[in-house]
Amino acid sequence: MKCRLLLLMILVNLSFNLFSLNSSFSRDKVLFVGGNNPPYEYKNEDGEPEGYDIDLVKEIMKRIGSDYEIKLFNWDKALKYAKEDKNAVLLGMIYSKENAAEFSFTTPFEYISLSIISNKNNKYQTFRELKDKSVIVIDGSYEEMLVNNNKEKFNIKPIIINKVQEGAEMIHHDICDAFLVKSSMGIYAIKQRNYDLNICEINDQPPLKYCMASSVDNDSIIMQINHSLSSIKSDGTYNVIYDKWMKTIEKDREIPAWVKYVVLIGSSLLFIAIIFTILLVRRIHKSRLKIKDQNEKMRKMNEQLSLIIKNTNSGYIYLSPNLDVIWESISQNKSFIFNNLYYTTDRKCYSLIDDNELCKKCPVRKSIFTGMIQISENMMGNIPIEQTAIPILDKEGLTAGVILKIEDISQRKKNRDELIKAKEEAEKSDKLKSAFLANVTHEFRTPLNSIMGFSSLLVDEERKEERQKYLDIIQLNTDMLVNLIDSILDMSSLEIGDVTIDNLEFNVNDLFISIKSNLDTTFLLAPGVEFIIESPLDILMVNLDFRRAEQILLNFLTNASKYTSIGSITLGYEITDNEMKFYVKDTGCGIPKDKIKLLFTSFQKLNSYKQGIGLGLSIAKIVAKAMGGKVEVDSELNVGSTFWLIFPKSVISDLNDK
């Protein structure tokens, strides 16, 4: 019962106070003061105040029902009035911590951005780009305070003016480098003078709160103005005033919808919030023990979370909507990729990073405006990273902050690149096999047609010489067909690793004699091409697989015979300090440098018109590797080629010493 009586007395007292404030406010004449800041407030051709702020004040005072007067001076005089006259109200002022110490502010009724005006040869989009520049600012404005606070850091030379038109004219005549001004005022000045200038909204400064202001002892005026502002916005009158002055200047700029909702809900619930605050005081004591217990649990959870974060390959930063660093784990992370990142709480994140490219690709701003998770990939030095911006939404669905996750994706990118490479190689292999099938069909058809054709002629031919000629052709094509089938079967065995090597000791000259005896059945030399054997020693015993060595060298010779129409083909060997090297040298057409790397690849033919299916050299490479050796090639276009079969010198037998 006592609590109810106490609550009733508080409500009666509060209502009485509000009534008293309203009554005293209504009795006094209010003086609204401002400067010359079109389109916000200025004097028209008749000397009468006009502008966005003027229309807004007229509507506010109409609803309050009190006498008022509007006077426009220079800014210093307007500030003096606002500080000394308790009934004076500034038409418009940017909210800041410095100004809040001297003035009481209404709720913001517009969010203003800053722009930089420059001539057509220059374009500045960030405040940092004003380094070492002469910059025009309006006397007493927020822009002047911003420049003065940073002029030592960026070596800025401020130029102070009184009217926005003066700044536009000075830039038009190239007197200064840049003009830092509120966006709406800058656009208005340029259009009024019809100047062809650049104006860019800077993207490294947050939007500014534009309010009315009065002395700190004059809260009653501020409360009444706030109440009227809420009414004006709720019934749409504010939008009409805004569209009249601002829509024609900046069509894309509007007060965010969430600001309208916050102002409307806040003013409506103000009285209820006061009552609930009083009631909640009684419960504070009971809640302390519970909060203490929860804080202890939270402390333990934070310790565990800190341990997890320190040992992951990711860094986390929690940012406010104004890009202030609230919390970060970068400094605690042991990962080497974060050694060049330094974040400090209560500082703007972009003011702590020297890498402009890293900031430009950062997804945080987009996440704030869309309220959705945004991901981008970037480079930190030579290390690929992934930046994930996760918006934190409040109960109204508005962005209350953003968690930025920075992760090293070196291994993931490596795996992805390997997967792409494997896919490309698989596709390439599939195309090569398709080409191989088409080619091998042709290679089978040619000798089969010859065998069938000359077999038919052989039946009807009675002359012995012609019959023998036909038989030789049939035998030659039969051998070609057998060699073709052998190559395919051999390649199939080699691809699955089925390679049998039988080493024995033999004389290299015996190998060359065997190869020469197979010349007529293995390949045909073009007329005028000489076959030469170069063997420095009469006897050179080696410990190798005779059949496999012969197979590789015959493949080299077969390949050389296809591309040598004049000159010679030479088979030989040489011994160096560490190696035993067989070679097949020709005076053929040679091989382009960009094609050499394809020579020992399966199903590759550098000339599709030459006989063969593109397996000989790839078989040679696989067999040589199985024998403990390797194959190489030297070639010069239009001069000739040399194919090498190379083994360690240890293959030379000790019998040579005996």
C-alpha cells in the first residue's frame, strides 16, 4: 500500500514539473540564432531568414504555441547568444563530445556527411588524402575543428572563410587545393554558382548528428523541441520540409528508417521508461548476487574462449557501427600472419591500418548497411586471408556491431588450386585419349587396308617378281601392325607399373649391330639420308636390360626417321665423368622450344600428318626411369635434334678393366 502511495505521489510531482516547464517555456519568447549556411539557414533577397532549419523552427513553434524570433549573424555571434541567453537556441549544430560540454542537444533530426570539393584535375575521397594540402573550412564549423585536430598529423594548412560560396569560388579559381564542407552545403554552393567542380563524399568519416542546441541550463526548451520534432516526424510534416530543401540537392540522401523508428519509439516510451527505472531500483539489490554468480561463470567462459582463440589460425575484432574497436583477439593470437596487425580499443579500425588495399576490400561496411554476412578474400603481404564480417543485430533487427574474422587460408587456397589443376589435367587427359582413339583407328586402318588390298592382288598375280613385291609390302604392313599393337599393350602395362627389367652384361657394339639389323623392319630412311654408328670403343661391357635399351633406341630412331628428309641419323654413345649416355642425332626439322616439354607425354603428336600414335617417346621415358636412367632432348629448329638415353656411370661393367 505504501509503495502504491509513493508511486502515485511521484507521478503527480512529475506531471506538475512537466506542466511547470511547459508553462514557463510558453511565457518566454524564444530566440533562434544561426549563421549563413545555405540551404540550412540564410537570408533571402528581401533580407528575411529562409532555409531548411527556418521552416523546421516555424513548424515546431507553431505546435508549441510560444512567441519566437529568428536572427542570423556570423557564427561566433550566434554561439555567443546561445551561451549567454537562456532562451536562445542554435538552429543547427553538429553533436560532438566537445560541444556537449557547453550545450544541451535535441535528438538528431538529420545525419550529415562531409564532402571534399576540388577542381576537375583532383579527386579526394578520404580525409587522409588531404595530407600536405591547403584546405578551406568555414569559420566555427565542425570541419574547422576536425582539420585543427589533425593538421599536425597530416600537415594540413587550414584556410578559414565565413561563407560557403567563398570556398566554392576559391576552388574554381585554383586558389586552394580542397574545400572540406557538409555535403548539402557544398552541392548547393556549386549549383548556385554553376561551377564545374568535383565533390566527393568522404568514406573514412562516420555520419554526423545534426541537432538544435541550447545552453546546458535550458533543458526545458530542448524537451519541448524534442516533443514537437517527434510529432512532426510522426505525421509526415518533417518529410515535406526535408523534400522541399534537400531532395532537390541530394536525391539519394535520406534519414535512415531505423533513426525514424528509434526517435518515434524513444519519445513515446520516455515517460514509461522513467517509471520502470524507479521500480527497477528496488530489485537491484536482489539482482547483485545473481549478477555476481553470472559474472563468475562468464569469467570462466571467457578464459576458455581466450585459450581457444589464442590457439586458432584466426583473429577476431568486434567493431561498433561507427567502426570503433570494442574488443580484439589479434594481439593475443600466436599465428605469424597477424604480426603486422595492431588494433587498439576505442580507436577507429581504419586509423590503425596502413594498408589501404586491405581496407578497401574489407567487408565490414557492407555488412553494417545490409545486415548480412559478407565474405571477401584478400592478401596480407604474401599470405592469402579470408575476411568474414558477421553483423550483430539487436531486438529491432538493427546492426549493433560487427564481428570481423580474419583467417589464414593458405592451405585451403593451395588445396583449391591443386583441385583446379587436377581437374584441368583430367580434362586434358580425356581430350588426349579421345584424340588417341581417333588417331589409333587411322593407324590400324592404314596397314590393314594395305594387307587386304595387296592380298587380293596377290591372288591374281602370276609374275613371280610382282608376287614377291606384294608379299614384301604385306610383310612390312604386318610388322607395322604388330609394332602398333605391341606399343599399345606395352603402354597399358607401363601405366599400371608392370615393368620387368632383366639386367645382364653385354657389349654395346652388339646392341648397335642388333639395332642395325632391324632397320629395314623397324623404320624406313628417306632417300639420301645416311645412317651412322659412332662407337668409340671396340668393346664396352655394360650391365643393362638389352631388350629394353634396344626398344628405347629404336623408338628414338623411328622418331628421327619421320622428321629427317635429308642429311644423316647418327646412333652412338659417350662417357662423361658421372654418366653413360646413348644418343640418336638427326639433321631433321628440329622441334620448337615451346613443344619440347610435350614430347614425352602420352598421345602427343607434334605433327598429326606423320605416322604413329604418339606413344613411342612416352614409353621410352617410362622404361628409362624403370631402368634407373632418364631421357632428354636437345633441339634447334631447322637444324636437328639429339635424343639422349642417360644412365649413371655405374652401369659400365668391371669386366672392361680385365
